[in-house]
Amino acid sequence: MPTAPRRTSGRPPRISREQVVEAARRIVTEEGVGRLTMRRLASEVGSTPMALYHHVRDKEELLVLLLDDYAARTLRRPELPADPRDRVVGSAAAIHEALAGCPWIVEVLTADDLMSAAALWFVEQIVDGLTACGLTPERAVQGYRTIWYYTAGELVVRAAAARRRADDERATYREQVFADLDPDELPRLAQVADHWAALTTDDTYLNGLRALVDGLVAAR
């Protein structure tokens, strides 16, 4: 009867920073940012938490590496129009498109203190475009923040709604409430109640973005 192979003792296998980032990306993509810990990551790469610290200082630095990795693989600088207002819209739309397929990135970015240096070109285009529309540099930065909050919020809400629909096919609580609205108390909502869900799942991001940029420029 053959014996089981003996386990050899010694140091864990050598790993590279690229392997660390790739394993971290798998974890956050499949399980979410909340599951990414140094211990979980070490288990994924077959190493020890201490060995990981040769490559990354802490989880925050690891998240920055993930942001840079994602930006390098997906962010493409589009050809932008000369009109500054359209340049702002085009830059924000490019950010939205790049992030739409990766909800965990939005979750990291909404912490508001982490960012990828590779994405700064898009921020520059938005701030420069708003400045060219007549805003002061300070107001242009505030305008960029407003655009980012709108973009991130839209992505977060859509991702959460998609997860909920995927996990539960039953009618949502909102659908149950809207099915029984009192037209005397809430006449406008009752008027559109039967197609509220369809209206609120329409992709209106670009329309809202254009209206937002118009408002920022008009308020100068």
C-alpha cells in the first residue's frame, strides 16, 4: 500500500507582487472587498501573512495597487471634443463606463481617500473643461466632486439593485407598496405606479449628467 507523500518543512514558496495583486483581484471580484484580508490573501497564494508584507505595507496599499492595476487594464483615454462642456460630459461618461462592470472598484473609491494616479487624466479633463466654461478653479474642483458623487451613487444603486434582483425573484417591498398606493393621498405616484419599476431601471445616466453639467455651468 503506497504511503502518502511526506510534507516538507521550510519556508513558504516565493511569491511576486504580481501574484499578490492577481490573487487579491480574484478575492474582491468573487467575494467582495470585505473579504480581502492579509490572512485570506496569504491563504490564497499559499504563503504567510508576514511574507505578504515584503510586497505591500498594509491593506490600504494593496487596494491602491488594485486600483492602479484595474486602471491600467481598462481605462482608455477617449478622443474628447473641443467644446469644454462636451469634454466634461465625455470624460465623466468614460469613467462611468469603465467602472460599470466592476462594482467593487466603486466601493473602494467611495471611501474618498483612495484613488488611482492613472485616473487623474480624466479628473484633469473635467476640471479643465469646467474652468474653460467660466468656473474658477476652486468651483471647478467642487463641480468635479458633484459629478463624481452623482456617478458613483448611480453605479452603487444600480449594482445593489442588480444583486437584489439576482438573489430574489419575488416582488420587492417597493413593488408591493406601489401596487396599493392611495391615489387621493399620492396622486402623482399612483399615476405612474404601474410602470414605476420600468422607469427607474432605464439608463438615464447621460441625460442626468448633461443636466448636471448644464446646471454647474449656469451657476457660474
